[in-house]
Amino acid sequence: MPPKSKKRAPSPAEPEALADSTAPRRDLLPLDQLWALKIKAEQLIEQGDDEAAVLELLEKITDSADGIIGSFPEDSFDEGMIDEDAVDDGLDDEQRKYLEELGILGRDLGGNFGDLRFLQGFALQERAKLPFAPNPSSKGPKKRKAADINPAIATLDQSMSAWEAALQVVSESEPSPYVLAVLGGLFGSSAARGTLAIRDGDIQQQKELLMNCENYDSLIHGDDLPDVFSYSSWFLSKHGDPFLPYIRSIAALTVAAGSITGHNRAKRTRLVATYNKHLAEHEASLATVKKDELHGNGPKWTFAMAQAVADGLLAEFKLRKQVVDEGKEAGEEFDATEARAIAEKAVQALSRSINLIDDLSDAEKVRAPKGAQYEKLVEVHKGLVSLFDQGDADRAKVEERLKQAQEEQELNNKQEK
């Protein structure tokens, strides 16, 4: 998937980045212009003949939306939501005037902030549908060979890099933009936007993502799930590698899971059944990924893919958990029993992903598979399970363990560099 913008806005989870911003930018586009750029981008996307122009527009939307959000005072966010009083108290006259000129202040600040988050999500989602297209403000994604992929992908942000690397390997063996768009759209758009929302602590954005998971314009038609299997069958007929059925099933599994909470109760009942069907398909497909069948570049990037998928499932679980905590979804009472069943399925799928990683690491003797990064993944799994076993009273303890594991991971990364 395309690299993330270098000018990503500091998030509420990164107060030090906000504090370092000493001078407001003066090159940001006002909100009404950002909406106009979105409409123009949608028109170009529909025409489908100028990806470079689309990316340029998406870059402008991302840059200004990120910049505007990054210009808010440090204490402007309460659990990811905009605190209008804190904004009013924290702005000086010059900053307030500029944000008024941009169409952010002077009207519905909460609504405008939501618009900015929506525009961010739109740009990121559409970029994910254009795999490996050059970033107009950079030299484009680094070309990486399979041997360069770090097989121990553990953090959520790193999982996006793993997908970029994994899809790059596929593109080198069969440069089919359509197949890459299918894979990149399925995983990139939900995982990237979801993980960014988690990292930023943006509860409202997380809710919106859940309610719009089915919004893959080129892949989902009406209320039907995308026909992932027919898309993948062509690819399978070209290759027949043993790990490709795993891609098929996990793709369908991810889309089905992501779509469940995006529908009303009646539709969710049908989608839960579809999800369970794909989960069984996924479990059966794992039997085809046997260490004596793995060959070529497949094992290395399949290993990275498995951990990226595990991280994606963790992200989806966290999103659902937050919606359940809020008590409502799409304006109706959320069925906690159903949500728990969905989340437990995600935990089970994560267990299978960990088992797959074990199989692949044993088969390929991948470097340091049992190191801190792998242990962090296992710790995440334990944390998820304990959320069910111990209840909400122990949730803070679980999150603290996950936080410590992440800090250890970051320390290990620094030491490796």
C-alpha cells in the first residue's frame, strides 16, 4: 500500500509532537476547499484514467486536514473527541483568526472536526486502493525484496509496512494491479484506517469506521460481501502456491468481520453466519499451509502477512470493544452478547495466526522468531483472552501489560538500529 504521508498530524496520543509545533502553518486549505477536492478526486476515481492526479488531490486533502488538526492546542482532545472549551482557552488571537479563515471556528467546531476526520479517512482509504502508486511529494515507496522483510512484525503501524512489503513481493511475481488492488483494498483500507484511529484514541472515528467498514466502493456492491473467491481464483490459477488459499480465506474473513457491525441487527444476523462460514473456510485452509510445501519467497512474506493479520484482528477487536463500552452502535442498543461472540471469534483467529507463525518459523528457521517481538504478539493474545476471563475490572491491568510489551518492543527496535 502507498506510504503514509510524512506530514501526518500529531495525534492526541502524541502530545509531545503537538507541543513541538511552535508556529502555525499558513499554507493550509480551508474546509470548503477540502470538500471540493474530495468531489474532484471522486470524479477522477470514477473516470479511472489518472491515478497520479488522484494521488495529488488525496495528498492535498491529507496534508491540510492533518495540519489543521495538528494546529489545535495540546489539551484539545478528550478521549479523541474535540473539547471546544479547551480549544477556545488554548488559542491565541492569531491562531483563532486563522482557524476562522479556514472555516473551522465560528461554526460547529465539533462537526467541522468530524468532517476533517472523515476527509482523512477518505483520503487514506482511496490511497489504499491504489497500490504502489508514487507519492507525489516523495520518491515513492522503497523497492524491497522478500529477503529484506523483517519477519517479526509486531506493532500496528509496522503491520502496514508488512503489507506493503508482502504485496510488493506478489507484484514482482505477477504484476497485476487489479489483484493488488483487491488485496490492498481489503486489508489496507480497513487495517490502516482502523489502526490509525486506535493509535489516535479517536473513539468517534472508530465508531464511524465500524459503521462504514463495508464502504469498499470497488469491492462491495449493495449489501453483498465482495466475491473475494472469484477475484482470487484467477490468481490461484496462475500460481497455485500453497499459501494463497490462506489469503483467500483471511480476506473473506476480514471483510465479513468488518462488515458485521456496519449493518442493522437483521443484516448483522446474516453477516454473522457468513463470518462463521468464512472462519471455518479459513481454518480449513490453514491445513494447506504445510512446512514441507512452502517454497520460494512465499514463506518469508507469508510469515510477515500472518503477523500483520494478527495485528489487524487485534485492531478490529479493540474497535468493537470500544463500541460495546459506549453502549450504542448506529443509534441503537448494541447487542453485547453478539459483540462478545464476534470478539471471541477474533481471538480464536488470532490464536490460529500465532500457530501459523509457529509453523512457518519452524519450517524456515526464521531469525529470532521467539524474541521480544514474537512474545509481544503472544502477550497481546493473552491480554485479549483475559478480557473475557477476568472481566472489565481487570481491563486496565491487561492494557498496562500490552503497553509495557509495546514499550519493550520500541526499545528493542532502537537497540537493533
